[in-house]
Amino acid sequence: MTSTSRIYKTEAIVLKHFPYGEGDYILTLYTPNLGKIRLIAKGARKIRSKLGGHIEPLMHSALLVRKGTNLDAINQAELLDGYRSIREDLERLSQAMYFCELLDKITPDEEPHHHLFKLLQETLDILSENPQQMLIPYFQMKLLQETGFMPELYACIECNINIQPNRHRFLVDRGGIICEQCRPVGPVPLPISLQALKVLRFLQSGESFIAVSKLHLRTKTIGELDKLLTTFINHILDSDVQSYRFLNEVSCSRM
């Protein structure tokens, strides 16, 4: 292997990092063509490091990386977008942290998925411009779609009949709508209103966020979507998303 073949370039959005050794960071990043990867940034915690200002969580950077025995190492980094407006606003920051943690938890390592990178980038771009109430359910549904966990919203998952208006519930462990007649064994289904079901179907249809942002929804409906999607995602992950609690605390403090 030649020396040049041990060097590669990639864009990346930093999902998280943690200290390693005396002055290093180990980073978890999401990239357009490599998927989720982990790299080491040697000396990045030192005051004079040229990497430090380019590889903080939420930063979108262009990286020059050298292949290593255990972890590949970042040689150079150029900041493409630091999302300053997100970092300077606690509400935006709490949402961004949730998006990054959720993407990290639901995706395997080193599985390329260009659409997921574009989803995260688009979501952070929107968030940096103007926080929107529907951005969280939009991201959640798009993420479920891209990772193969999209719920069934049109036919009963027990008997397969078409769902009738106002005669439906959501069964978390089966991932879909259940009709009024079916009585499944196991966890109690979550109630879901007709309005919430319509919104989920609209999100599932692949509409752009511009179209989604034009929806005029009651606070009650948005709360219902939040509960249902968060419960469903936690079931898929078999764990809670820790930053969701911080997101709720910040949201409540702003009311």
C-alpha cells in the first residue's frame, strides 16, 4: 500500500466526542459516503491544536484522514458550517443534540447512507434559520423511513383491513395501527386521534419540510405526535434517548 492510499478525504458532521488520553478526542461522525465512523483527533484538546475549532459536536467539516491500525486519525480539518445560531440558543441546541443522539443510536457503524447525511444536514440547516414545531416529528419520521422502521398507517396490523376513521389505535410493539375490533395480546395500544393519524400519513408521504411547516396544528396534536413517535422509537432502540429529557426541560422552561 502506498503512502497516498492511506490518506482519504470526507465531509462529516460531528455527532459527539469524548476525551481520550492526555490531549486527544475520539469522535463519532456521520459522513455522506462512509456512514457513521469513529476517528481519533490527536492533540485536539491542547490549546494550540489546529483541529479543536473544527471538530466540536454539531460542526460540519471537511476532513483529511490517515488510516490507522485501530482508529483512523484526523490530520486536517476545515470548518464548513459551525451552526453558530444553534450553539447560541439553548432551545435549538437541545433539539440538535437530540437529532444527533437519535441518529447515532439508530444507525450501525460504517454503513453508507447518503440520504441520512443529507437529512441531518437539512435538519440542522432549518434549525439554524428558524426553529419549527414540526421539525422534530419530521426528522423522526424521515429517520424511521430511511432505516426501515416506518410504521404501518393504513391497514390493521392484526387483520389487514383498511382502517376506518376514528376507529384505530397504535400498537407500539408491532409498529402500526390496529383496528377497533382486534384485541391483541400484550402491551396496551396507544390511542391516536384522526388528526394525528392524518399528520403521520402526510409525513410518511415524503413531503418536503416546506410543505410540512405550513400545517396549522393544535398544541394537543403536536403533543400526541411527540408521545407516540418517541414511545415507538424508544421501543425500537430498547432504550431512552438521553437528550430527550434535556429537550423537554428546555421546552418547558420556555413556556
